[in-house]
Amino acid sequence: MNRKEWREVGKQSLYFVLAMAGMALLVGLAGSLEGKSLEGEKIIIIMGLWMLMFSLFIGLAAFALDSMQKGMEYLLSLPYSRRRLLLIKLLPRLAAVVFFYLVFALLYGFQDGDPFAGGFTAFSLAYFALFFISCSLSAYHENFIVQSIAAGVAWCGYLALCLAIVKQGFSWKFKLPVRWIGSRIWQDLSCDIPTVLSSIAVFLLMLAPFVVSLFLAFRKFDLKPARIFNRRQLLIFVPLLLLAIVASLGMAYFVQKSPS
């Protein structure tokens, strides 16, 4: 089972690399027809977009493929506890996500400019968040398109909440109304260690409900309709989300209000 998952992730990763290379070649060919060369920054941006797509797909694929192929009954009949089964599914995918991120970060560091205009930290947080959110919804529905839409909506909501809390922290730090806090705050005003670390902590705290609710709800995962599992996970997720919001706001307040 474990080897099968690693092989499956290896195949999916290979398809991803080939698709990304094909897209880069198409963009380069289109540019050459217009007399433009394919610059390194364009390649990095294309890779970044494909990385997000890969993070979404590889997370959802944890159980989506088994569900579509009617393999859930076989999966649950294996002599593994629910916790171990979940780890067997998630660890190879997490390893692939980390590997591609490290390769991407290395290539990003070789660039003379800054393709993401100071937003590499934000991209990194969004990239890993999309993976874990997708994993938490991998058993949400049998239809992969429905799962993708649900994961995309959840990810956008997650980012909106995180950015709102981070902006509130910036507002406390710089003593400005929240409506005055723009995107340049992250790049120009927040580059001190307490602010950056508190912002990263907010993203991690807000991500915890997705991961924790999946592990707790999966302990009773069975062949019943997905809506029953979704209801169980939602009942765990909502209180954890409210707790994460309160904890994030409290941490941002104490960190940003403290003298620098």
C-alpha cells in the first residue's frame, strides 16, 4: 500500500513536470513568433502558477481517485488504522509538495530580479495552505470538479481571513485605519522580524482547523455517504476556526502593540 502510494505520487509528479514544461515551451514559442524571448522571470511566474495547480491536484488526489474508481471499500478493508491510512495517503504527497517547493525556491533565488515583487513569502504560505486545504476536502465529494471548486472557495476564504487579520495587525503596529493598509505594507513597512513571524503564525494558526478537523473526523471514516463525513468534519471545523481567529487576533495584537 505504502509503495503503491509513492509510485502513484511519482507518476502524478512526472505528469506535472511534463505539463509545466509543455506550457513553458508554448509560451516561449508564442513569444518567439512575436520576436520576444522567454525571460527567466516569465518562467518563474509560469512555474508558480503550475505549482499552485499541482498543490491543489495532489492534495485532492489523496482520496478523490479512490472515490472515483470505487476503491474506498478495498481501501478501508486494509489492516491499517484510520490514522495510519491517512498518513500513508498524505506523507508521499507532502514530500512531493516540499520537493517541488525546494526546487522552485532554488530557481527563484538564482533570479537577478524579484518576479513576485516581494511576495515570495506570501506565495509560499498560500502554496502549502492550498495543499492542506485540498487534503482536508479530498473525501468531500466523488466528483473531482466539485471538490476542486470547494477547495478553491475554501482557499480563497482562508486567504481573505488571514490577510484581514494580518492587516489588522499592521493597523495596530503603524497606528493607521485598516482601510489605509494596502499591499505595499507587506513589502515596504513590515520587514521586521516580529511582524513577519506574527504574519506567518497567523497563516499557520488559521490553517490548523483544516488539518485537525480532517484527522479527528477521519477516525470514524466509513462507506457511508460523503455528506455524513462532511457534517462530522464541519462540526469539528467550525469551533476550531473560531478559536483560531480569536487566537490569531490576540497574538497579532500583543506582538504588534508591543514596543519595537
